[in-house]
Amino acid sequence: MISCTEFIPAYSELFTFLEEKHGREEVDRFWKYLFEPDGKGIPLINFVKEKGIRGCWDYWTGTLNEEAADFTMYLNEKAGWYYNVMHHCPSKGRLLELEQSIGIKPYHDYCLHCDSYRAAAEKVGLKYIYNFCGVDHAACSMLIYDPKVFDGRVIIDENTEIMDRRASQNEYFHRDFHSSLNMGLDYVGEKYGEAELVEYLRSYTSHVYGKLPEAIRAEGLGALKAHIENTYALEHAPDAVRTALEGNALRVEIDYCPGVRHLRETGRRVSRWYAHSTSVVMQAIADASGLRFEMGDYDPQTGRTSYAFYA
């Protein structure tokens, strides 16, 4: 499993992978697939269909607080506008931090994926203006408005709702990232086949977990045990995993996958490729660490499985 707390580098790495393999236009096609306003992927369309411009406020209230963003949002339904100032984007900000700490390079057009939200806004007649000045330091802003109501003026008055948040006020934990990862695995697996999906996941593992094999070689299987347990702790699911370190063997029992559970609870179809986010990633870690890896049966309904590493 790739944790929802580790999704952002997986996202950026997939953009880079698709462009290197199939050109910049393929990244745009993938974004269109993710943000297609049909209610099955990124759920903004469901909010704005039900509540109009207030749906923008409600949608980003959930996602930005769960992502622990630094932001200030404004909503004036009477005047027909929603304005969001991102002081520090947790997504781009996370990539910039990882660039400094482990050397991964953020996808060069990373912030442009957010412009795909316009597909949902415009489908219900809203208009959208993005300000990408500042993305180099993880800042941006956007104005969404109803052209039938908006008179071109953004005036903060007694009819304006304001939400001001700082990252320190929230925990970084956005479960719905599991949906976007699921869609990404499905996109590559269905369109390009297993070999290319494996290539992407191995590339992701090499770039994002590159320091883990060094720790395993220096500290032994205990470093890998701690890494796996921490993944499930960050998922708020420590009960999902049981580990046993015995001599030169590390055995892991997964009672359920938090990602699979979230997808099923929210009515999503779990990709038939989803198990690869465990099997391929763990095999790649084993290969880079000089370990032997074995994985048992995988239950696609729950994500229940077992695997072991041998030194």
C-alpha cells in the first residue's frame, strides 16, 4: 500500500513518468481523466451541482483542512463569488520539501493539474480565474464566480464568509488521496499494461524510498519493520498490520488495507491493479536492499495479505 500521506510524490512521479514515456499531451489526458466532471473521480462536481457556488466552499473546506493547508477562503453567495488564497500549498510545498530532503524533482508543470478543476466548475455554468504567480514557493489564488450574478467586484462585506487556517491547526491526513492513486494505477494498467505499471511503481519506489535500502543495509530488517509499521500508523490503522522479526526474516500480516477500505466505503471501484501498490513496491525495496521477498494471497475485497522479507 502507498499511504495517502505519501500520495503527493506518487502523483508528481506519475506525471513525470507519463510525459517521459508518452509526451506532455498524455499528462493532459490523464488530468482530464482524473477531473472528468462525471461524479466518479475528483468530487467537486457533486458539490457544485447540489449547492452551486457554495459547493466550492464546502468541497475545499474538507480537502484543504485535511491536507493541512495555509489558506484563507472567502464566499459571498449574494454577490456570486468564491475566492481562495493559498498562502502555502501542502501539495507543492511537500514536493519542495522532498526535493531538499531526498532529492526528488517535482513535475515541472505540477501546479497546472489544479486548473483541471475548471472542468467541473464550468459544467455547471461557473467561471474560473487562477493566479499561478507564486507557485515556485507553493502559493497561488483562485476566483470562481457565477457570471449570472457576479458584477466584477470582489468586495468583502457583511455578506462574506471567511475561513482562515494555518497548517499547524490541522493534521495532514486526506484519505481521498487513495481514490486518486487508485485511478492512476487503473489508468496506466488499463491503457498501457502491467509491464508499464510495474515500471512506474519501481521508478516511484527508487526515487521516494531511495534512502530506505541504505538504512536496511546499515541497521538490518528492523529499519524495514519500522517503516512498514509507520506507514499504517500514519494511516490511523495500526491494527491493520502485524509484524514479526525473527532472525533473518521479517514477516508481515495485513488484516485489511486502509486504502481499499476507504475506496469501498466511499463507493469507488477498486482497480484490479491496486495490489501492485504493495507487491511491486515491496519487491522493489527488497531488490534494492539485497533481500528476498515473498508475498502470499491477496484478497481484493479487503486488501488482506501477507508477505515476508529474508536477509
